[in-house]
Amino acid sequence: MTAAEEQPGSAAHVLELVASGTAASRADLVRELGLAASTVSARVQELVDAGLLTEYGEGASRGGRRPRLLRIPDSGGIALAADLGSHHARVGAVGRTGATFDVTEYSFDLTAGPDRALEPLVGRLAELADRQCAAGRTVRAVGVGFPGPVDTGTGQVIAPSRMPGWHLYELRDRLAKRLGLPVLVDNDANMMALGEHRAAHSGLRHLVVVKAGRGIGSGVISDGRLYRGARGSAGDISHVRVDAAAERPCSCGNIGCLETVASGAAIAAELRTLGIGVDGSADVLRLVTDGEPNATTLVRQAGRHIGTVLSVVVNFFNPEAVVLAGALAEAEPLVAAVRGMLYERCLPMATSELTITAATSGADAGLLGAGHAALRELAPGSRPVPMARAAR
């Protein structure tokens, strides 16, 4: 959490209240923040002068003068966002209100190493920035979700599985130097959790979002904010040991990890040993949808394994909701199995009001989270950089 986020009435806080619809006028901000009207008015005027807020029309009167309404213009600042997978990337621009622009997805191979992956990523982001500038939108920051551990303090990738060459790679600083913009890099599950929370569960304060796709990860929302832990590894359930994995070697170098029996990659590998041709999670989902019995059984078993690990998380953290996201979360047998294990293994008090559901924000959840995090943590007070000057 940044210092700006901790201070009631900060630029980030005011923009968040307006963007989320919690406050629509200066009077609303006074009530929400509990600050003097003069203090709130001064901060709002600073944001208006900076082009981050605009005033328009008049709201309903509550006994006095009709208040001027506040909104965040698209031209007031957007972030470039990238949601990276091991073999694909999704990029787009994200506004403070959650609007997305020019979203595209393309093949992208992180496993080839950083030297080969950085150039196409920079090129795509630079092209995206040019389109935003041509549309009159001001680019203020860049947010990136990376499918592996990230030290958010340094912006370095830390020992990712199956990705040679990435350990200690300074992805944040390399991108910032090339693009000429402040950059935030975080784990992709964290960004998905933040995006899903903001788009579909903003009224909840405590939430766990599990990403079940080629790999497995999770992000934690605590007291309404993304919780990263001391160095950014909070929520990493993929390498928790489970009995069903026995002595199976994991790409992390350990044995018996959840990922070896419950990830899309593990299920696909098991299906191939049965003579069923599959390439990845999308193929597994297709087979389950078609009712293929082996795929359905393996996905259901994966749900039980994930539910077993999550039962500890739910008892320990006591969230209001567990949300299942990623390609495998579209398979009802997996969702049902997770739900069943949580009800079986968790304390009744922990599950009596617990919501267990599939994600609803779709493929853009990671983009929304990355864009929102970049705007909230980097953009207040930062100066936009014309992308024509950025190094290509």
C-alpha cells in the first residue's frame, strides 16, 4: 500500500471514490471523507486543474444549492495494461472507471526468455499508446500482470517456474526505460483478483480469487485492498503440498505440489498418457463441455485438490467469497468440487455466509486489475509522457 493510498482525501482516494460511483459531488466527498468542505474543495480543484476530474450538470438538492456533479474524463488519464501468459498476451488501455479500449490478444512466448519477449511487448504497448494519444486519451502509467512471482518493491521477477532467464530480471525498470512511463509489475493472479473485485465484487471487503488455468494461483483482497504480503507472494497456493501429488516432481524443484495434479498443464499431460490429444487448458475445457469422461473426472479431481488447499485458506482468512477464475473455472465440475470440499472441510462459521462462485468479469479481469493498480499507485501526481518521445 502506498503512502498516498493511506491518507484520506489524497488524490488517489478522491479519484477512487468518484471512479467507483461512491461519490458524485464535492458534498458526497465531504460526507465520505469526513474532512472540512474547504479541504475537499481544494483537493477537487487541484484534480480539475490537472484534467483528472471534470464538473458537469447539477445533482439533486438536499436542502441547499444543487451540487455540481463530478466525473472522470477518459482524457484525464488511462493506463496501458498487459496480462501476460506463458504463451499469450492480452493488452489494452484501461480508464479509471474501468472502461477498456483497443483490447487485443496475441501469441507470446515468455518461455523463450526475456531478451526475445521484451521487444514484441514493448512494440505492442507503444502501438497501443499511439492509438490512445490519437483518440485524445492521456497515457499516464503502465500495469503488467506476470505469470510468476514478482517482487513488487523492485519490479523484479523472482524464480518463475518453466521460464529460464527470467530470475531477477528487472522487468519494471526495463519497460519504464523503453516506454518513458512509470510501470507497475505484479503477479497475474493478484491483478486478476483486483480486476474481479473492482468489476464484480466491489461491495465485499474480504475476497480470495483463484486463477485455475495452465497453472494455479490466487490473489487476496483484504479490507477492500489487494494484499501482497511482505514481498508479494501472498496467495501463492500452487506449491502447497497435497497428499494426492505424492512424490510427483514439480517445476519449482519440490515434490508433491498442488500444481502437479490440479493445473491445466497437469490435466492435459495426464490425458495425453491416456491417448487423448490435448494441448492445453482450452482443449481440456472443450472435452469437459463435450462430456468426455476422462477429462471430466480429472477436472473434478482437480477441483477437490484445490478445495482441500482452499479449506485451510478459508478457515484461516475467513473471506466473504471465493471466486474461481481462469479457463478451468468455466468447467462446472471443477467449481462444484471446490464448493463441496469447502463445505465439507471448513468450519460452519467460515462457510455459513461464504459465496463460492465462478468469476464474471471474463478475460479482461487481469487487464482491469493491472490498469487499475497502475493508475491508483503510480498516476496521482505523475506527469504524462508523450509517447512520441518514448524509446522504441
